[in-house]
Amino acid sequence: MLKGSLPLIILVLFSSMAVFAQKDAKFSEEMKQEMCAKVKAAAQHAWQGYKQYAWGADDLKPLTKEPKTWYKKSMLMTPVDAFDTFTLLGLTEEANEAKELILTKLDFNVDNDVQVFEITIRLLAGLITAYELDGNKKFRDLAVDLANRLLPAFNSPTGMPYRYVHLQTGKTRDGINNPAEIGTLMMEFGKLSKITGNNTYYNAAKKAMMLVYTNRSSLNLVGEQIDVETGKWVNSRSHIGAYIDSYYEYLYKSWLLFGDIDFKNAFETHNRAIKKYLISKTKNGWFMHQVDMNTGKMIGTTYGALEAFYAGLCAFAGDIETGRQIQEANYYMWTRFTIEPEEFDFVADTITSAYYILRPENLESCFYLYRLTGELKYLWQGKVMVESILDHCKNEVGFASLKNVQTFEKANSMESFFFGETLKYAYLIFAPESVLDLSKVVLTTEAHPFKIEKKN
């Protein structure tokens, strides 16, 4: 136990008890509006810090008040990720500032060797959504230019993409990839095909994604790493966390977005296996463990911030009860430590990775479960999570990640997804449903809303 931590533990305990007691209590419209106002103020605060200390960079380093650039040249990660969030939150001035910066400064003809997955989910998705929301054709043109520079990544012997590609030369590297980075391109590349009428993007992304599915084990699970040149698995560890998570997410969401039955069939096949082999039912909710993809044997009992997305996905895909049970585990993880750690062992009930980098997934699941059930406890859960971020991560120029959720020591990082996802889900939990109609849009893994294609 940390020295001097007893009063903090008592405070957390009483706070958690109060929340559980209130979970079915009334949550008024005034309370919803108050939470929306808090999130909008947080977005404005973080953007002001970016403007003052990191304008034109990818991110703000909030502790040292310095700009951060991912590669040799900035590609405006924060403005691109933030534009549609500002639009949804009604922050017109901030949206216009981000738009102007993007349209005057963003250039992909740069000497950058980039990670295909991260650039796709942050920049390509952000530009596509910006085009659909705003209508300015330059957003579309930037998206097309970027996608064309990323396409050489798919030129492997199997068609599954390499992890990195150079934006000017098309040179690729790192052929040991993973399901998440291979599959989490489908919504963005597919949507670009629908916008442009050029099926090259859709076909490349679908071929890659379905090759992961084709190479699934006899238990219908996938592993952590696969060689894109041979199609052979090099790591058979299976779970729903990092390196795999959004592959499953994109199978279901691509079915919703495009109406392609192949995605629906693949998702349902995988999802039956996930629920058969990966769930641990405990008194604190249903957690997700790790297994060997070929045998189903349990090989780990860690759970964390990234895994929390599955509660929302499960409910969104029609299994609300499983989603409820997993969200109970998610919320236990959050309140057990005041803010969720990156990872903990749910059997030993101890932290295995203590940092928090402003991740959104727990809030994301809270959002879906409230939308799908209308149960007030998800508003209360959202309130606790949002306020703990505001209380412990805010500093004078923005919001900082935490090195340790037990000491609340801050880290010098505020990644663009804080704008693109965390603030957006924090707002949407409490906002009127008309702000984002889930019958008309599908949210990407970076929470950029794509308009659903009309089915023939």
C-alpha cells in the first residue's frame, strides 16, 4: 500500500458506494446538460493549449508545453482528429480553426515512413468524415491523395498489408503484422471507394481482411501476429485486446456500413468463438482472458483499457446481456483504481500496467449501452468516469496521460484520440440522440462517424 493512501482509499470506497447506490436514481435533463457543458469546456481548454503551444504539430506535450511531431513532418493529427468532434459538440469557432489549418497546411507529399494503421484510422478517417460533414471537396482530395500513398502497403504476396509505407517512395517494411492493423482499414478504404466510385480501395482492404478470416484456427479464433508474405501465424495468443481488437469491430461495422454479407458471416463466426473461449465470469462482472488460438487453453488472465470496447460492440451487435455483464467488469476496473489502468490481472486483482493514456473504450461501451438500453446506471457510470478524467488529468494547458493511476503522476502526452474519441464519447453519453443518430452513421474505431450506405 502506498504511504498515506488510506484516506484516498476510503474516499474512493465511499465514492464508489455512492455511485452504486445512485445507479438507478434519476438523472435529470439538467444534469445531462451540465455534463455536456463540462465536456465542451474540456475540449476548449485542450484546444487552447494546442493552439498556444503546438499549433501545426501533431500533438501537444502538456507538461512541457511543447509540440510533438510523430514523424519527420507534422501531419496535423490533432486538428484532423478533432474537427468532427468540435462540429458535433457545436464548437463552431474551434471547428473553423481546425478546418482552416487542415486545408491550408496539410500535405502528404512528405518524407515520412508511416504506420499504415494509425494514419488510416486518424487521418484518412478524419478527412472522410470532414468531407461528409462539411462538403468541402479539398477534404476528399486530401483523403484520396493519402489513400493512394498508402496503397503500396497491400503489395505483399498475400495481399495483407505491410505495417509501414513511405509516403513518397511507396517503400514498405515490417511484414509481421497483426489482425487489428490488417483489418482496421476496411471502413476507411471502403468508404473512400463509395465516395469516389473507385473500387480499388474497397477491394484491397476487403481482400486483406478476409485473408485474416480465412487463416483463422479450427476454433475460429485468430492470433496476435501473422506474416503477410506467407500467411503463417507467428504468434498464436488469442484475445480481444491490442493487436486483435478492432479487427473484430470492423467486421461487424463494415457489415453495417456496406451491407456486405461476407463481413456479417465472418463476424458471427468469430463472435461465437469469442463468447465460447474468452469470457471469464466473476463476481465483479465478465472479464476477457487470453487463450491459445489452436487449443482454446487459457494462457493469461489480464484485462485492460483496450479490451473494454467489447462490451459496447457486443451489445451493438445484438447481445445486450453479455454487453451488460462485461460493462460491469469494465466499471469495476475503473472504480477499483479510481481511473482504469492500462492492464490488470482480474484473478489476482492487481495492476500489471499502471498507466492511463486518456483512452476512450470504457466510455465508448458506456455510450452504446445507454443508447441501447436507456438504463440510467450508464449515465451514472459515465459521470464518474468523465469527472475522474477531468479531476486527475487536467493541467493548465490541456489534459495529460497518467504514469500511474494509483499516484496520479502525470505523463507528458495528450494524443489526438483524446479529441477524436474520448471527448466525443464523453459528450455523446449525455447529449440528445439527435446529435448522432446510430441508424444513419457508423463510428469508426477512432470514433469518426461515416454515413451508412443506402442498400439496394
